[in-house]
Amino acid sequence: MKNRLKVLRAERGLTQAALAKLLDVSREAINAIETGRYDPSLSLAFKIARLFGQPAEAIFDDERS
């Protein structure tokens, strides 16, 4: 799944570790999501969306369009 997580994180000056702490996940999980090796659970996707103040659809793209 493509996503804009790395861009959003960088725009806010957050490291992967800082974002991971805010979301209560590992830094490795953030890295895996950013590189497309791991798709977040629905609850984590919503948590990320709330943190960045955007709808989940604006951050994650299932590439089926």
C-alpha cells in the first residue's frame, strides 16, 4: 500500500522513533509502513490519520484506482 507517511512525518520534523512513540508502536513498524513492507491495521491507520489531522484516504492509497 502506498502512503504519504514519510512526507507527513518529515513536514512535522518528527523522527521515526518520535512518531513511533506517539503512536505506541516500534520504530521498525514505522519504517516498514513507510517503505510499503507492512500495511497498518485499520485502527493504526485511523490513529495515524487523527495524529496528522487528515482522513486516512489522504494518507494511504490501496493502488486499485
